[in-house]
Amino acid sequence: QLRRLVRLVKKYSRRNLDANSPSGLILTVLTAEQHTAYDSREDRAVREALRKIRNRLLLDSIVYNPANRIEKLTKDKDATKLNALVNQIASSLKTLDVLDKPNCRRSEALKAWKEVFKTDYFDTEIEDTEKNEKDEAETAVAGFPNIAKPWCT
């Protein structure tokens, strides 16, 4: 799971920050530092990793080489990139707050992840899910014949 998580964090950073993204090594070290065995759901693991990386950088923005704890991987010029990463993660976590709603629909969750990763990967799934949700809602409403249906007039 750690390897997949590192790939996703790097992809997230590149898509959202482009040239302002910290180096791949720094992102790998941060992800490995903050990774804890999480359940098999990648979405939860990514969200938790982003949250922990943000909190870690807010406490200490210096990233050390894990093989040589004396060597700093972050340089002075990386401060703006790390600040940009912290701000972007905060914005993304706010977008993902929709997942905490007790009645969050699958389509809402997919749209949130689409926005976070700035990708069209989820488009087909969103369309299919919205169609299924609409069909389910129409079936549920059809089960209540005494309710006024303004679209049937």
C-alpha cells in the first residue's frame, strides 16, 4: 500500500502544484514517515496521508534523509514549495469534507476526488453513477403513488 500511496501523493502534488511541487524524494520521505497501516480502502489511506503530511509540515518543515538523520533534504528554496503543498492539501481536505456527510452520494464523492486530483479519470464513473442514482430515486418515488409528481402533468 505504501508504494501506491507514494505514487498517488506524487501525482497529487504534480497535478495541483506543477512547478511548485516539492521533489519526489521529499514527497516519498514525507509519505513514508506519515504512513500507518490503514484499511484496504485507498481513498481513506490517501486522505489520511494528506492530512498527516499537512500536520507534519505545519509542525516542522525540515525533512531529513531517513538513512542519515543529520542530512537535510529540504533546502531554503523548498520553503515556498512546502508552504504551497500545505495550502493545497488544506484546500483539498476541505473539498473532501463532503465525504463525511452521512448522506454523501457516490457521485458527490467521485466529483470531490476528481477535483482533488484534477483529472478526467472519474468522468465515466460519475456519469454512470448519476444515472443509477437518478433511476433509484425515480423507482423510490414511483413507490409512493399518492405523492404529487409535478413532472407528470
